[in-house]
Amino acid sequence: MSLIIKLIPVAAILALLFMRKHMLLAGLVGGIIAMIIGRIDIGTASGMFIDGVANMLSITIPILYAAAAVMVSEAGSISSLVELAKRGLRGNVSILAGIVVLIQGFATYMAGMGAGNTMVTAPLIAVAVGAIPEVIAGMAIVSAVGFTTSPASTETALAAESAGADVVAHAIAMRPYTVLFYILGAALAIYGVYRKGALIEDKEDAREEESDDVSSGTLLKRSLPSIALLLMVVAGSSINDAIGINLISPATTIIFTAALTVLLTPLDSSETSEALIDGSRFILTTLFGVGMFLAFINMIAEIGTFEELAAIANRVPEGIVLPTAMVLAFLIAIPSGAFAAGVLTLTLPTLSALGLPSEAMGFVAIAVGLGTQVSPVQINVIALGKGFETDVMDVIRANLRYIIGALILVIIIATIVV
């Protein structure tokens, strides 16, 4: 069976998605085509369907952090923190945008994943500046680079193992590139806000009239739950290392944040509990839908589409194997962006057989991470849409040119370094 025939389901899915059709309709069409092409029986397809949903609903940490973020937002803690920061920065929200992007990057690097942190940081900056494309893209870039170079991530472990390198040593070798893209992501956010200003001025006028009558002390008290949540998400592992016990975990983060919300904000215990439950509904619904879509993607993978795409790197001249592998990894990550590690298992063996250094594997991992940030089924992209209160496809459109620019830069760096 030729690769062109195997690509028909992927082409159908992407065409329907960019026509703004629902992802489940797109996935269903692609899945049916894959079943016909690959002669997949209904029993096998049913098993893939159930596994896809089960795998996504098992991602518990983003669910918990999303619920907590909504809880503190409904309590007014995030808006209080933003107003306090604006007073401290004398209204310079562009600097605030850059700081939040860096916080997102550091949190992702320490946790080894981005979506859970995005649930907390995206609403924080959205309240201050609105859905500015450069801010969204800056957060996407640092998230992609962060989770693909973090010593705590599966993606970094796969890249290091493919080169026969120690995970920590590999992460250290990739750190200069991580820092570079973090600076670029923050600079992009600062530039976007500086050039366009906040996009929520109509709401700002009313909010500023209210906040002008609130003292900085009251704002600080109300902002403490969101500050505590941010610190525990970003620096929980570091705090645990410092005190010698695993005190900060997703469970204790939720409990401690909820307690502070009851004590320091206008919400009582019942309202806080309801806000926490309400906060979980969006992410649970989203993961359910993504799980079904992923099942259809798995049907396409079953007929060997992605393996044949990755194998193209074997057929090009040796001098362009790495750039080709990076481009292919990026493209494969778009329809299957829910699991970046799975994409790496397809592309890294080619480079491993050539004996390329671990940095080469790291650059391919970054390319995969960037590809996931223009994927409609990547949890971090969905979290950005929720945090900035915008459609997922609008997030992808906002990200696209900046993500492609970042990919080109990574390819140039990889060509020079390796």
C-alpha cells in the first residue's frame, strides 16, 4: 500500500478541521477511511476507541490544576493578583506578560509537562491583557521547549536513551537552547502587548473603578490563594527537596489552595467547593472528546501511516537527515499531538542508527513539541483556549506563524551545532 493512500485519512481530518468542523466529525471520517484502507475490523476499532478515551481520562494532574485555577478565579484571587502586579509595575502590563511567560516556562521545565501549569498561568495573564496572539504563542513556545528538554519528561528520556546518553547530561546539553527559546518567548509576549496594548479595555474601565477603592493590603490578602497555587505548581518539587519530605503534591496543592480561598476571599466553604467542582467540568469534557479523537488517530497509526512518514528520513542524503527528521516529526505531531512521546518513538530510531549525538535527538524532540502546539488535540493548546477564552482553532492560527518561525530557527541551530 502506497504512502499516498495511507495519507488520505490524515488529509481528510486536517481538511475538515481547517474548515472549522468539529474534531469528532473529522476524526470519525478519518477513522472510517483508515478502517476501509487497512481492513480494520470493528472489534479492533472498538478496542482502540475505548483505550483512547481511557488513556486521556487518566491524565489527572491537569484536571486537578484546572479545577483549582477556576476556583481561585471565581474567588477573585487572580484578578486581585493582576491588579496588585499592575500597581507594582505602574501599569506596565507588557512586562507582566513576559514574566508570566517565563513562569510558565520554568513551571513546565520542572514538572516535565505544560498543560497543568497553563491552566493556572493562562487565566492570570488573560485577565491583564486579553487574547493577544504573541502572548499565546510565547506561552506555547516555552511550553513546547520546556517539556521536550526537561529532565523530568518522558520526551527527554526517550531522546537521551536513543543516543545512549544519561538523561541529566542530555538535559544539561540542551539547556542553552531552552534558555534561548524562553527568552524569545518572553520577548515575543512583551512585544505583542507593547505593540497592541491590552485587548480588554472596555472591561478594564469598570474593573479599575472598583479596584481603585480597594487597598493594596486587601488585594494582597485576596491574591494569596492564587500566589500559593502558582508557587506550588511551579516550585513544588523544589520545596519538597528543600524540606526533605514530599509535602507538596497535586492533592495537597488543591486542599491548601481551597483552604486559603475560604479564609482569604469572599467565598465560603460551600461556594469554594462548588467552584472547584465547576472548574473540573471543562477539562473533563475536553479530555473525553480528545480521547475519542485520539482513538481515530490510532486507527490511522494502525495502518502504518506515521511509520512510513518517519521512514522517509532514511531515504534522503545523510547531510539533510536531521532537518528532514525534524520536519517530519513536526508534521506527524500535528494530527497526533496528544502524545508527543509516541511521535518520538517513530522518528528517533532513524537518527539513533546513524549514531548522531544526543543534541540531535533533542532538536527532534523540540520539533515534536512545537508541532503539538498547532495540534487541535494537544491539551496545552486546549488549556490556552480555555485560559484566554478563545476557540482552539483561533489559538492554532495565533500560534502558527510563530511556531513555524521557531521550527525554522531550531532547524538552523541543529544544522550548525550537529
